[in-house]
Amino acid sequence: MKTSTPKLILTALCVLALADLGRMFWGLIGLARHQDVPVIAAGFDFSMFLGAALIPLVVSWRPEERRRRWHYFLWMPCILYVVFLAINFLIRSPFAVTSSLWGVGRLLAWLAIAALFIHTSRKTKTA
């Protein structure tokens, strides 16, 4: 079984996004201990981040005959929401250098995940 380079890069980026999601989850738990965090809003954000990172990871490693069209329709709102949050983060913290670098890195990572997921799905459909 031969795996392509974009598929491996997509896998690495999705695993890094899931690790970042785990870091955010532990931060959210720590924040909930000291403040009242809206659980519904935090759960919605968490599910969107999870969908944006996990759906490309699972779908790209499935055999072509088992892929379904609804995975992409489920993934699109997740990635759009996550990219919107990354852009919003950049707009709100334009002068803090470390925050800006972190925000640009996140935005580029999510855009790379989106581009690679679309590239690998189009490549397998036409092949």
C-alpha cells in the first residue's frame, strides 16, 4: 500500500491540531475551576475544532469505496468556523507578537489542512 506525501502531511497536521485541541481542553477545564464558563458555547467550539481535525484524518485513511459524500458536508461548517475563529483571534490581538505568531501559525495550519484534504479527496476521485 503506497501512501502519498500530501496524505502523510495531512495526517501530521491533523494530529498536531488534535494535540492543540487537547491543550485547549485542559486549559478550558482549568478556566472552569476558577470562573463560570458557558458550557454550551465551549462544547460547540470544542465540537467544531474536533470535527475540523478528526474528519479529514478519518476520511483520508478510509478506503475509497467506503467514502461517502456527507463527510465533506459535515466537515465544511467545521473548517469555516475554525478559520473564522483564527482570523478573529488575529484581529483582536494584532500587537502582541507571540499571540500574532501563534494566530498566524494556527490559521496557516487550518488552511493547509483544508487545502490538503480537498487535494487528496479530488486526487482519489479522479484516479
